[in-house]
Amino acid sequence: MGHMKIFSKTEKWEKPFSEKVYKRVKKIPTADLSLWAEQAISELGRTLSTFEKSRSEDMLKEALLGAEAVHAVIDELFNRTTRL
């Protein structure tokens, strides 16, 4: 049996975050992006911890939105950094 690849560099990547999130992230100054990402990751951890205790669907939705935002911020930071 062959090795199954999860990620393929040849596949076209579609951004997994909304245009609304993308537009909001574009407005964050570059100097603030890392700090914003760290704070969002911390909040995401708290949300997941609350979900584990409560099994609340709302907490899981919040975690999903938080993950979307974290991804958008890190994507933007990467794009700005690699364009230099």
C-alpha cells in the first residue's frame, strides 16, 4: 500500500475564510498582525476548553470562527512578509 499524502503542492488552494474576514484582516497594520494572531489563538484555546466541558454547539461554532480568523491573519502576515 502506498503512502497517502494529505497535502499536495500541485493542488490549487482556496482560502478557507470569508471575504468579510479577509477585508477586516487587510486593515490590521503589519506590526499588529502577530500580536493579533497570538491573542486569537489564546481565545481559540479557551473556546475549545469550554466546548470540552459543555459540549455546546455554540462554543464549537465560535471555535470554528476563531480558527478561520487565525488562519486569515497568519495568511496575511505570510503574504506581507514574503512580498518584501
